[in-house]
Amino acid sequence: MITTELSNIGDIIQNQRQFFETGKTKNVTFRIEQLKNLKQAIIEHEQAIVEALKADLHKPELETYLTEIGVVKEIDYAIKHLNTWTKPKKAAVSFDFFSYSAKIYPEPLGVVLIIGPWNYPFQLIISPLVGAIAAGNCAIIKPSEIASHTSDVIAKIIAKHFDPAYIAVVEGGVEASEKLLAEKFDHIFFTGGTAIGKIIMAAAAKYLTPVTLELGGKSPCIVDSDINLEYTVRRITWGKFINAGQTCIAPDYLLVNQKIKQDLIDGLRKCLKEFYGDNPISSPDYARIISQKHFDRLVNFLKDGEVIIGGENQPSERYIAPTVIDNVSLKDSVMQEEIFGPILPIIEYTDIAEAIALINSRPKPLALYLFSQNKNLQKRVLQETSSGGVCINDTVMQVGVSSLPFGGVGDSGIGNYHGKASFDTFSHNKSVLQNSFWLDLKWRYAPYEGKLPLIKKLLG
């Protein structure tokens, strides 16, 4: 494990500020070189990344490539578009500014802090780092100590391929986070739970540091009767149970039209058997819960409602079977907290208005899912609900589209990233207005006598 002495954090930040002041990171060629360097580092250490995620989460290799190492797509996207993103953009000026020209210059913020979570501990550190590099910043990254093997791999990769005066890793637990948050940064990017997000925001307020908070919440999944049942079941099963349900945008609970409910349950049972066999604990394709603390929290949810599929668990392996729960109350703990595990409650509705009202009675979710071929119903749900993002007739896949900004709203987060949105998050758009010397009308200068009618006409 490569550990940064916590007493040296101030020195690391100071060294990064000095490096940033050289102007080197503002050079677009330099940024592209560093993005290519990052991509090559990931490719070079693929096997170590796979093994670390296996050790931390029992993550299947295919899931690791799809949801963690697949972040190289973000790097390629940034490299392809960076020259365009960094160019000053012309801004329109009104006729009364006819002698002026206006442009918007994106410029880097400086030294940024990126704090990652444990559920996708590699991808959710590297993805925002891509934006920070593309925008021309220096960065300190703090991986989650809970996913300790992945944290160690990230630290080794960064130390080998980057100057710590440019990009540095700080490992550790709460003490390391507290030391970092006591320092002044130019931006803080945090992915994690809402409770910690509030702590991050409070610490940032001391220095008026802007924040991006990628949080979570209970993402609902509405299932209408006008669907392709086979595809719907398969897509919900995959989105809910990849990474053993430990995904911030996993469907948290289902709101199912009562006409389709039993068919959907039968389909889920069949699909789970197809995916993971009769005994998912033996499946090489099913992950484990990250820690005993999280395992105990999830097992407590199994007391709510009626377990109709799964429910088996094994503490020694931190294993909880893919589970579906029926007959839950909105007051049950499983419906009060974000589940963040392989437990899927089902709530039936008879009219879409009921489902919409339930969603709107709760904090705004990070994601909302709707399965329906009914265009009018799609339009109604989009218009009458608010969420960080929406995916129709699929789950989780929205996170893989670089052209779509990803982020929450309200309790589910502040700000967004991915693709151009990542570049914008780590940039300041500097407005520049330029006048010429070919003309200088005197209407705005003193003395003002007799000029008011003209001013009223110009501003009218």
C-alpha cells in the first residue's frame, strides 16, 4: 500500500499550486498527452485492476471490464473533442454594442479534489479525473478505503505514471478525508451518500469552494402493462443485480401495474435462474457485499414485507441472494433508505397517477426508469416527475452515453459530469468583452444633460 503521510497534505497541495502556476497544464497538447498516459496506464495494469475488484467485491471479470475499465471510453471521447472544447466561443452582442465583440474562454480552476466511493471504486475515481485533466487542472484523488485493494492499485498506477505535483493520491480513512477537507481547493468532486455529501458541502463552504456532489437515493422503476415482458424482465434483472445491487442508479424499487405484476414476478424468477443458476452463491457471475457493516444493514431489510424470491444469505461470504420482496409498506425501513444491495421491493399500482404521486412525495431520485411503449404515458411521466436522469425501457445504460450529462437534483446531487459536462464541471467560463478604437460615442459620458431621452430610446 502506498500511503501519503497525512502531515504532508499541505505540502502536496502547495507543490500542485506551484506546478499549476507554471501554466503547463493549460497547454492543450499537454492535456492530451496526459489523457493518453492515463489510458495507457489503465491498459498496462488491467489484470491488477481486475484482481483488486475481485478481492474487494468479488466482481466478475466481465462486469469489471464493462463498468470499471470501460472508463477508457471517456478518455477517448475527451481526446477526440478536447481541441473543440478548449476553443474560445463567440458570444452574441446586441445592436447597441455594435462596436464590441464577445467571447467565452474556458479556463482551468486550479487544484481540485476528487473523493471516490467503494461501489465502483476504480471507475468513479478515474471518470472525474478525466474531466479534471481535460480541463487543465492539477488533482488530488482520495479513493475509498473500504475498497482497499482497489485503492492500493490506483495509488500505485498514479504514482508510477504521474508527477505528484500534477496528480497525487491520498489513501486512508476518515482522518485522511478530514485532513483534506480542512484545506482549500478550487473544486471538490464527491461521489457517495447524501449524509457524507452534506459534510463535504459544509467543509467546502468555509472557503466558498464549489462542489459537485454525485449522491444517490431511491431510484424508482415504473413498469406499465404495455411492454415487451421478456426484454423488460431481463433489463431490470441486469440493472438491479449487477455488482450485487451496489449501484447508485440501480432500480431501488418497482412500481408495477397490477395487470402485469404476477407475470413480471414469474419472469423475474425465471430470469434470475437463467442469469445465476439455482444457487447464485456458486455463480461466478454474482458479486458480494463490500463489508460486514453493509451486509448487516441489508439483512435487516429482509424482515420487511414478504420475501417471494431469494432471501438466502451467508455472513461468512457476505453473500445475499438476489431477492424480491412483495407486500412492503412505505413505512418499512426498506422503503425509507436507499437499499444499495440485491433486494428489490415491488409495489403495485392501478393508475399511473398513484405511481407519480408516490415518486413526487419523496426526495428527487438520481435516476427514474419507465418501461412502457405508450408514448403519452412516457410524456406524462417525464413532465410530472423530476429526477437526475431518466431511462426509458432500459436500466443503468444511460451512464454509458458520454454526450449525456450525468448527475442528480435535490437530495440526489449537485452538478453533473461525463463527456463535455466533465470538462465544464472542472472549468471556469471566463467572459471577455472587447471594444475597438474606431469609434467612441459620447452618450454614456458626463455631463448627462439632455442625454436621458436618447438613453431611454436605446434601452426601450
